[in-house]
Amino acid sequence: MRKILMIDDDRLQFRITQAHFKSFQSEVYELEWAATYEDGLPRLLSGDYTACLLDYQLGPRDGLQLIREAISAGCRTPIVFLTADSSSQVDIEAMNAGALDYLVKGEITPRSLERSLRYALKLGETMEALRQLATRDQLTGLLNRRELDRILNEESERAQRFGQPLALVMVDIDHFKAVNDAHGHPAGDAVLREVAKRLAALLRTVDRVARYGGEEFALVLVQTDRRAALVVARQIAEAIAAEPVVIEGGPTLALTISAGLAVLPADASRIELLVSAADRALYAAKHGGRNQVIGYHELKSSV
């Protein structure tokens, strides 16, 4: 059963909405209640709810503020805005803030509420699908290059603001062209998907992994200094080499990776320089024998 969160400081309105839910025709939902802004916001951000019914008036603060705060924190739960005010201005403000639909409390019926929820859920699914297309690599499901660039800029600003390090690890599958040449592109695609799966599984939830292009991946390690980044990169290289990739209906392939890393601010002062430094370290790893991890600081110390 799908759960709906209602954030409203009026207990009577919650009881009325509960009664409406019992009259729905097409689907049964579980309705939960938060009476305050302070209680409602973290519950909305938890990701536990399919949709949210949000009241305009929430004590000293209002629902518009809550929508903006939730969306800025990454909330993707569809929100239906509820208000006693039937003016078009509130309607426009709610939609501009990020609500997907709008209902006037005095005009709500079981049918209109069910329709509004159904509409918001469908529109939310469509928007999420479009978001996935815009930010994800189609083959591996990892973040794509454009989303990586956005995240790198965002994380670098955060790292600089709080005086924390940010590590970038560039990873390349060794001899990948030979896989395609010997076993065909479907086998190569299977290898890319499996390596992508392993990379994502080996990282912390706060870190990010993206397909940079071809057989190359990028790992963004937040609050991670050079020593810790080297440990992570070497653990990943060992884990990839330790378990061959089994191609369904095909061969079992032993794989290794090469990796290069750089850290902000120790190795670079800006994101474009960080990417360049990690890429140079990866180049050195590949052309120095492959199946190894090299930090940019090693290149500087060898000059």
C-alpha cells in the first residue's frame, strides 16, 4: 500500500481527508499526518512517501517555504498544495514553488482529491523518468558526464567553503578494446555494466560514480584526502581483479583497471585543473604497465 503524508496543523482537516480516502474508487492509500513544519519536513525528505498533501498555513511559517526548502534539499516526492485561499495568486505561487497540483479545501471531494493524487503521481513519474534520461548513462545507469560536471562544481564549492578535501579518481578498464574485438560489443556492454555495478557497490553512499566516457569512469570522493583516496582506489582495483566477470552465455573474463587520482586543494585549485591532474595520473598508470593506481602527487615528485 502506498503511503501519503499530510502536513497540516488542523486535526479536523486530517480527519476529513481520512474520510475522503475511504471513498476512493481506484486505489487504497495509507494516510499519515504531521501537524507542524518541523515534524513534516524531515518526514517528507525521508523518501518514505509516495506523495504529500501540504497545507498553506503552518503556524509562523507556511507551506510555500516548506516546498522550497524540501526541493532545495533534493526532495522528489510529488506535492499537492492545500489552502483555504481560492485566489489565483496562491495557485501560481504554489506551482512556481514546486507543487504539482493545487486544491482549495472548501471545494475538496473524494473524487477531486483522488484525481489530484493520481495526476500528481503520474506527473511525478514522468518528471523522474525525464530526470533519469537527463542525468544517467543509458547503458550502465550511472551518472552521465553532464551530471558529473554539475556535481563536481557543487562539491568543490562545498569543500572550499568548509575547508575539506575532495578527491577525484579516474578509472579505466584495461585492454577493453580486446574484449570487444574478441567477444563482440554485447560482451563489452556486459563488462561495462558489471564494472559500473561493482564501482557503485564499493563506494560510500555520499560518494558519486559516473561513466566518464567509453570504458572510463569517474569517482567523486567527498571529504577524502590523498591517503584515504589512495586506499579506496587500491581496494577497488583489487576487488575488480579478484573476481572475473561472467558473461551470460559467453566467456568468463578476468579484468583489471588502471586508476589515477588527484585531490583538491592539494593537487589543484580549481575543478578543471583537478580533472586534468587526475587524467594525467590515469595516463601515467595506463602507460606505466596498467593494473595500478597512481596519484598526481607521484608525477610531481618524479619531475
